[in-house]
Amino acid sequence: MDFQTSEEHTLIRESVRQLASRYGLEYWREKDRQHAFPEELWQELARAGWLGTIIPERYGGAGMGLLEMAIVVEEMAASGAGATIAQLFMMTPVFGALTILRHGSEEQRERYLPALARGEFDFSMALTEPDAGSDTLATKTLARRRGDEYVISGQKVWISGVDRAGGMLLVARTTPLEEAPRRTFGLSLFLVDPRSPGVSHQPLEKVGTHCVTSSMVFIDELVVPKTALIGEEGEGWKYLVDTLNSERIVTTAGCVGAGELAIKLAVDYANARMVFGQKIGRHQAIQFPLARLKAEIEMARLMNYKAAWLLDHHLPCAAEANMAKMVAAEAAFNACDQAMQTLGGYGFSTEYHIERLWRDVRLFRLAPISQEMVLNYIAQHVLGLPRSY
């Protein structure tokens, strides 16, 4: 077990930090105000090769792993983006590249991966439904086989980035739940174009993460070829597990970076703000909450690195990925909240940036999996207690 930071990882941090310094807090505040995607940043990340971090070199990527992607996301978040940068990396590098790399056909890899590495188009994932949020196996979107095609109909909700995506990972049932021999059988994954006839979407208004849209997606008799299917029909759940664990790892990285940024903003303010003739940072009432949150952020970081390492080595990582996400989401939100408290009234002002970090990071106590569902998982699958839901 070696905890020494490698030269490669140090170089990744320095390179990403240098790039991110050109897109700091002011840049993200303006994108948030405009509800605009950070296009300039995204294209620079593509040119620098970071969108292809996990894509093998033979497909035009960097040939690294999810651990390295977590470091990239951490640094971007801590440099000004906050937690919302995690959503961007979930959509294209995870929903698109990782899923196709791990479970797609060679034809699918050659078609999609080079373009994703170059940033030529983005991806989204259509998983959540109005009546199937945490209960993915209750998915009702149905894909009917018709010769060498599938005809798909259903409805999805809270789908990120579909408005600008050129590809979409669509989760549907090829065997209805009531006909499946087991609950985990019958889900299938499809690679589709969300701009195709039969797909429409409607944006949802929300509290934060304004740089990425969230939408209702309506799928009405969408026709896709058999070659759009990932892997075997009906076995989508076992493929999806890799995608979902990776999503949690990227989420945690964003929360770790956002928590780190919020603590830094609070510390900088506390070291400068004079009240009653002395700096407020001298008071333990200011110091102790921030110190405790720093400890929690570091614990989440280490667990996330373990989860990413396990996934990179094709080992089970669900427990680690879930625990890291739960701790990171809680610590990051509390860090933003404590930073707001440290700044007092200024923390409530858009000028000081905390309120954007606070709004954005709140999402990740709900998504991609709620804190309560993580506790359910730990109780059942780690502690061996009876299922409680």
C-alpha cells in the first residue's frame, strides 16, 4: 500500500490547475447567471486531452483510468467550478466513453470513442423515470424487437444535458418486469441519437447547477437498429453497474473539490475580516467547524481513490463508491453552509461566490443516489442486515 503521490498524478494536478486558472470564480458566476454551458472551457479540456482521460490511446485518448479522472474533476471543482463540473464529466466521459469502452462492441468503440475524446459531441443518459428513480429495475420504458430493429417508447425525467447531446445512453426494458424471470433481467442499454424523430425534451426549472440543463424526455416509437444495443439483450443491469459506480466516483470528486474551495474561501475571509479589533479567524467558533469539515473532506477523498482504484482494476467497488459519495456530499454541503456562515451577510451575496457553490452542491445529497439509499445499501450489503425498503 503506497500513499505517496506519483509524479504522474502531481503533473495532472498542476496541468489541470493551470488550465482551470483561466476559468475561475468570475467565469462560473457569469455562466450560472446566464444559465449557459461553459463551452469555452469544455473545448479547451478537449484540446488538452482531459475529456479522453479514460479512453485508450488507440481510440485517441490518454489511456489513463478513473482515478486520474477523479483527480481532474477535483482540481477543476476546487479551482472555481464547484460541484457542477462533476455533472459535465458524468455525461460524456462516463455515460458515453466508459460505458462504451467497457461493454460496447468494437464497432461502437470505433464509432464513438475518438469523437468523444476530441470533444466533437457530448453524451447524456436517459435512466430516471417519473415512477422509477432509485428503483431502476422498475423502469417502464419499453423496447420492442421488430426484425433487426427496436421500437422504443417511454418517458424519462431529470435527464442532464440532453439539449446539447449528440448521443444518449438509453435504458429500457426489453422484457417487462412482470415477465422477467428475475428483477435484474430484462433491462437493455441502447446508444441513440437524442435528435432523432421520436425523441423530444422539455427543460425543468431548478435551484442550481444552471450550467447544465435537466429535462423531461419523451420517447415515442423511436426506431433504432439492432446495432444500437450494448452487449446482450436483457443483461443491461450488469453493464449499468459499472456506469453507476463511476458516476458516484466522479460525483465524489466534484464534491471534494467544491468542499475544498468553500473552505478556502472561508479561511481567506476569516484571516482578513476584522471584528472587535481582531481577525475572526482567531476564534475557535470559526476554526473548529472548518477544521472538522477539512477532515471529513480528506476522508472522502481517500475512500474515493480506493473506489476508483478498485474500478480501474475491475474489482467490486460499490460499497466504497457509495460510502465515499455519501460522506463527500454531506461534507461538501456543510462546508458551503459553514463558509456562508463564516462570511455572514456577505456569504448570502452573489459577489462572494459561496451561494452558487451552496446551491449547486445541494443536488448531490439527492443525486445520483440519495443519502438514504446509500445507507440502505450499506446496511444491507455491507453490514448484512435485512432489506428495509
